[in-house]
Amino acid sequence: MASIELNSVSRIYGSGASAVHAVKGIDLKIEDGEFMIFLGPSGCGKSTTLRMIAGLEPVSGGDLLIDGARVNDVDPAERDLAIVFQNYALYPHMTVRANMAFGLKLRGLPRSEIDTRIADVARVLSVEPLLNRRPAQLSGGQRQRVALGRALVREPRAFLLDEPLSNLDAKLRSVMRTELVKLHRKLGTTMVHVTHDQVEAMTMGTRICIMRGGEIVQVGRPQEVYRNPADTFVAGFLATPPMNLFPGRLEARGDSLVLVAEGAEIPVPAATAPGWGGHAGREVIIGLRPEHLAEAPEGPAPAALQLSVETVEALGPETILNLRLGRNGPEIAARLPADGDWEAGQPVTLHADTARLHLFDPATTRSIPRGAAHAL
Amino acid sequence: MTAATPMEMRDRRFGWMLTAPGLALLAAVVLFPILWAGTTSFFDYTLIMPGYDNFAGFGNYAKAAGDGEFLHAAWITVLFVLAVVSIQFAIGLLVALMLNDTERGKGVYYLILLCPLLINPVVVGLMWRMILHPTLGIVNWLLSTVGIEPVNWLGAPDMAFWTVVLVDIWHQVSFMVVLLLAGLSSLPAEPYEAARVDGASALQRFWHITLPMMKPVIAITLLIRMIFAIKTYDIIYIMTRGGPGTATDLISYFIYRRAFVSLDLGEACAMAAMLLIVIAGMTALLWRTMRTAQDD
Ligand SMILES: Nc1ncnc2c1ncn2[C@@H]1O[C@H](COP(=O)(O)OP(=O)(O)O)[C@@H](O)[C@H]1O
Ligand SMILES: [Mg+2]
């Protein structure tokens, strides 16, 4: 059980002109027992951060604390954390049993204790029949389980998982997602899980830490981040298809605010967004989630949009429409129930739920808060 | 296997046609001498009375097996191989481990290490004979400057053996370094990181990760070096001629003398055949080790 705290932690690879600033002074507190997700595109510094926590990568600046104690210079062996690597990193010359026993033997646990722990974990992960095999004789999914098992038997203070599911096929991945969440609920141990898959992020974590270019963009509970993305990057990263983002102007017309975009004018009752009043007359980026477009009006302040269908993706349970706003407006995705029949080229009217519209400042890409009345 | 189609037959014939010149050359320069020596080993064939008139059966083999000098040469060779290979392995592994952790100047170290390996063994022998010359050599002069008595490097029986061992180590140790280093640098990095997090110290990582993963490479390196060490001939010929006495009488040199000094070609061929069988056995072992290493 451990809390992990990063105080302006940075990591610079190399030096001089060729230095790579992989992590740029990030602040984060991971509470004891939390399931924290590091989410971000490839190369944003997720693995580097995780490896610094594990002690496999030196900290170039700032302080790293585990349970309140500074561990910048503490050997990985003494941090009592377990890590599951993306490529599993099993010991190729050892059997599955020996792989699991290795860390325990080094810690001098008695033989009987080691055997009990391995038996327990092997049962939970259903790897009992594999215990005497070598890693080379295992499938990808089995290796993944063994790597997880090797971490579990250690009963460490925290688990660090670096994209452990990314090498699995889609079906196994979704099974393992659930397994990991169950494990976390059962053990209550702190877990830090790195992924670039937003489905994993949304479904597994108690909190998501979204990173970009070595910096943290936003930290919050999955629903929080989904509902209130801090900037256009987060808005465009989470969920598939992601939030529609297109340029427009915010105008004040009497009592009402109107968003003027190429191909549409969207009225927004001023009372629903007191925070936006001050931005009237400015250029903005409009954010509208595909799931907040519907055939029938929804929410307290719907707005009808005239669109034409460009392509239809029938996924089964639902249909994704790629639409053109107005005649030459931006392209927009809509997520609709599967029971409609659409054809390319067909004009449609969809209703946007303006209470769930987002605005972003084009200069900073930061979200423009709606203000207090957002309690709709 | 199904019967070959006409096309496969044509492919096969074409393949044989392409390899025929090479095979013919190999047969002429490798297979023929071996067969000839093999045949000769069963006859009383001396260079004084060459001819295949007296069939001796396994007589030459029996004679060799009962020949004290031959057995002595074999024993000296075993000692030499053990000494040379074990010391070279210890040094080679140490240097390879250090080089594997070196970031800067690896190429330079490589170049320096490869120099001895590139020198012809005859040159190595001559060079060291001069360096170790009892009165004119630089080593004894250097020793004298710090007050150490001159050492008779190649003249004293016990000393001569170790001198030859040392020169061979100097000459061939890089071979070990290069092979072991290639093995080390091809080891995956991930198990080491996993082991560090699992709590293994540097020594434990070496013992539990490096050594087991290097096992096939180590086995192959040792076998290759042993096969070559058994055949050592050139530096003996140049430096000691098997002496003083028979202190450095390695088996290859002994066989050479039996053939061209004693002129008893039949017996020399029998000895050579026995040596060939030992080396062939080791080669088979090497082959099997490499095959199983691949399967792992
Ligand atoms: N050993 C290294 N040397 C130099 N640069 C590195 C090294 N490891 C990672 N980087 C760089 O640091 C950045 C972050 O890498 P990483 O943490 O692996 O990203 P992620 O895990 O989010 O995909 C990348 O730009 C990457 O190129
Ligand atoms: Mg990564």
C-alpha cells in the first residue's frame, strides 16, 4: 500500500544540443489504493514517468516520494514496487514457476510461503497448467498472465503496468481489462497503469492523468475528464469518435448567445452559460460530442442543425454518421441508434444538445468555462 | 515425401551442376588427403621404404596407444588446452562484461583487441621469442630494472610450458572476448530491468540472468576454442620445438616429428586419425549445442 507523489519531476535524456526533455516537471499525487491511468499518445512520456517511479530511470529534477519518503536515489530493489512490462520481460531461461518465485527467493521468503503464494496467484490467473513451462512455450495472452502473476506474488506496495494489454487481441484485451479491475478491487493496492487506449482509460481507472509532450494536461475521474475536457487536446483524444471541434464566432443577440459557424447558427440561451457572456464577439472553437446529436430534440436547449450525410458506418449496436454541416461547413460525426436508415448524400436534420456544448479559446486551446448555471 | 515432379528433378540437377566444381575442389584438397592418410595408417609405410606392401591392420594404432612419448604428448596437450581455454575464458568473460558496459570508445578497444588475432602465429612466435630472449629480451631487461633476476622463459621445462600458454593466451584471448561480447550484447535488456525491480543485486543479476542466458554462447565459445587449441602447432614449432626436453611437446608437433623426423608415416597417420576422431567428436558436440541453442 503506497501513495506516490511527484513534485515537479522531470527527465532529460542525453545532454547539450541533443537533450530530449521527455518529462517536463510534472506534479501528481497518486493516493493510496488508487487505480491511476496515464493516458496519452505515443512518446508523451508515460513510460518514462512510470520507469522513474519504478527506479529504472533516474530522476533528472524534482522529487519523487513514496509514502511520503523521498526515493529519488533509492534502488529499485528497495522500493518494493512491481512492474509489468509491455513486452512482459519474462526470464526466458526459467519456468513459469521460477519466474514467479525469483523475486520471492531474493527476498529470502521460506519455501512453503513461496509455494503457497504461487499456488494462490496461479489459481486466480488460471496459469496452473503452465507452471512448468518456459516463456517460449506460451502464447501472448499466457505470457501476459504470467508477467502479471510475477508481479502479484510479490505483494508489492504498488503495481506499475506499462501498456500490459497492448499486445493482446481485442477480445482478450477486454477480458483482461475486467480482470485487472476486479483484481484491484480485491487487493486494494495502488496501481499505475500506462496506456494510449482511451477505452482502457475510461473503463479501468479511478482517475486518469492525461499527458502530452512530457506534461500533464488534465487529471480527474474518467467521467469528469469526459464531461469537462480541459482543452481541445483532451476533447479530441477521449472517446471514439472524439468530440467534434470546429471554428466559429460567439455573438450576443439580445438575450441570447449565438454560435455562428460555417453552415450553421446555433443559439445558446445565455442563462445556461453565464461564463460565456464575456466572450461575445470573439472567435472560438466549438466542441460538440457525436453522442450529443440526436434525431429528436434532447435536453433543455436543443438546436436544429441542417446536415448532409457523407459516409455511414453501421457498427451494429449504433451507427456513426459522418456529416457535412450546412453546404460547405466542417465535417462532423454523429453517433446515432442503429435503427435509422441513412444513405450518403442524404440531407438530415439533427438536434444538438446545446447544454452540453463546449467552447475553447483558439489562442490557448483551453476550455472556456460555462459558469455556474451549468447545473442543467 | 511425394515423388519429385520433372520440374523438381530439373532444379535438383541444376543445383548439383552448380555445386560440382566446388565439391570437386574440396574432394581434391580435403577429402583426398584424409582418405590417403586414413589408408596409410593401416600400413607399415615409412618414408625410407614407402609402399603399401605390408598391411598392418590396427598395428599402428596399437603401437601409438602403447607409445609412452605419444601418451606424454597427449597429456601435455590436455594440460595445455585446459590451461589456455580456462584462463582465456576467465579473462575473456571479464573483458567482455566490462566492454559491454562501456559506452564510449568501444570501437577503439575492439581494434586494439583484434590486433593480436590478426597477426600470423609464426610472427607471434618469433616476436615473443625476441621479447622473451633470456639475455637480449625486453622483458628480462625490464625485470632487471626493478631488481628481479632474469627468467629463462623458454629454457626451463616448467617455465617453458607456461610461457607457451601465456603467449597463446595473448594471441587468442580476443577471440573469446569478441564471441562473448557478441553474445552479451545480443541479450535482451528487459529481463535485467525486471530483475532489478524484483530485487536482484548486480551480482545476482549476473548469476541468475546473464550466465544462464549466455549458456549456449559460452558452450560454443569454449568448444571452438578447445578444438583450435588441440591443434596448436605453429607457436610450438617457432618457439620451443617441443622442448626443453618434451615439456611443450604438443600432439600436433609430435605427430609432425613422427612423420618427418622419424619418417614413420604409417604410425603418424594413425596418430593423426586418432586426433581427428577426438576433434570430430568435439565438432559433433559443438554442432549439437548450436542446434539446441537455436531451439531454445
Ligand atoms: N533511452 C532514451 N533515450 C533518449 N530518448 C528517449 C529514451 N527513452 C525515451 N525517450 C524519448 O522520451 C520521450 C518519451 O518517451 P516514452 O516515455 O517512452 O513515451 P511513451 O511511453 O508515452 O510512449 C520520447 O520522445 C522518446 O523518444
Ligand atoms: Mg511507452
